[in-house]
Amino acid sequence: MQSSEAFVKDAKPVLSNESLEYGINILQGTQNENKGTKKTLKDVVTENEFEKRLLSEVIPPTELGVTFEDIGALESVKDTLKELVMLPLQRPELFCKGQLTKPCKGILLFGPPGTGKTMLAKAVATEAGANFINISMSSITSKWFGEGEKYVKAVFSLASKISPSVVFVDEVDSMLGRRENPGEHEAMRKMKNEFMMNWDGLRTKDKERVLVLAATNRPFDLDEAVIRRLPRRLMVNLPDAANREKILRVILAKEELAPGIDLEAVAAMTEGYSGSDLKNLCDNALALAENRPLPALHSSADVRPLNLDDFKNAHDQFGNVVM
């Protein structure tokens, strides 16, 4: 019997010193690993002043509050995002073999406004356990010449430090539009070039668990160089009747509805509505219901639930936004 194995003495199992030492080493390794996984954004140390400013706006995955279950439709888009994003961010070692198996570093979500592109981006970060960095023109531009490039560089260096992370560029066309515009300021051109250069650096590092996720309502206004860096482009379109009903059920899951209310009928009357329009419709229906005569203040009767007429009245009075 080897000295590292357990043996029995007086009907009691006895472990050798080698076995005890081996077990303690495993336990300590597990504890250290757990401590590493519990590292928060407060633990991130940086001397870069631009990283410090951006760090205060980073949202950890536990605080995003959006999952794929909160999005009532877009099943094919959600499935594709799970395939493209979840595995590379959570298991990057699987994408280090060969030349063709590479993690996706850039995804474009495009489609009409209000269809759920931002919600999808947040759900991706939540499900992947990734920190969420939301950048826009206002967050990286400055009145001081040259600071825009420094902000851009800080975005990517910070994303690498707090990886896994998702860099979400909303309305990407306003920041990375076509560069041949003769009226474009030199500082803006430099900032775009800096963004492209840092993005290229990210794309050459297969083990870097950082994803650039961009959204736009105007994909044809994007610079061609940006399009090339977004190899996967997913259209987030207006929902059909069946998906509108799914969205309504998610929105109204915690609301009190009249018995037998026909949400299929509500979905049928909302042709051309986006997910955001449906949310506004429900809000307006609730507001209309609350403005109706209420029970007496000291009455035991409850405020009445939403019924089909509330949705019809909200539809007739407010309509939708997406045309």
C-alpha cells in the first residue's frame, strides 16, 4: 500500500500525512479560485485618469437586471447571440485551436428603434457574467483636443482589465459613421482612427474576453471599415402578431388583468408596433384605467383590473411611434 493512501486502524480510517497535505492544497486552491471569482469592480486598481472616469459607469452583470427571459420575442436572435457570445466569453480556451475557430469580437444589432437592441445587449452581458461598458459620443468626447483618443484607448484597456466584458456602442452610426464627410472635424477623425486601431488590437488576441456589441437604426450610414470589423450582423425587426403577444405577456406578467382578457386580440390590433411601443401601450392603458372612477377611499373594493377596452382606448388615443 502506498503511503499516500488511506488505511484502517482499529476500525477507523486513517489518512497519511501526504494525503492530508494533498487535500489541504486542493482546498486552498479552491478557496483562492473562489476569491478570484468574487472580485468586484471596486477591486480594480488603475492609475489612468480616463479609466477611472469610465470605471464609475461600468455596470456589473448582477446589476443589469435584464435576462433573455425578460425579452418576450426574438427567439432566433437570442439563440444566435447565445451561440456567438456565451461560449467565447465563458470558455475562451475552446477557440484557440486552428485558424477558423475564432471567437467573435464584433456583432452589429440593427433594425427599427424600440425593438429591443439595448435590452439584448444587457441580457448578453448578464447571461455571460460580463461587465457592461456602455459608450456613446457623449461619454468619450471632450472639449479638449486629443482627449477623445485617450478616452477611446481607456475603453479598451479597461475592458481588458475587467474582462469578461461587453463594450456596447449604442447608435454607433453617430460615432463611427462614414469618414468621407468633408465637414467632419479633425478631432473626430482621429478619435475614429484610434477606435479602429484599438479594436484591431483586441481582435488579434484570441484569449481576450472582450466583445464589441454595436447597435444602430441606420446601418447604411456606417463606415465600411466598421462594417468589416462587425462580421456578424443580426437584424432585430418588428415583431409579428405571435411575438407581440409574447411580449405583452412578459410586460403584463405582474399586472392584474380582467378574467378572460384576450391578449391575442390586443396583439392583432397593434400591427407595426415595436416592443417599446407595446410597453407604452400597456403604460397608457394602465393610466387610463386609473383615471376612471375609483372605489371609495375607505371601501374594501380593489382597483379594477385592466380589460380589453383599456387597451383599445390607449391604442386609439396614442398609437405607436415606429412608422
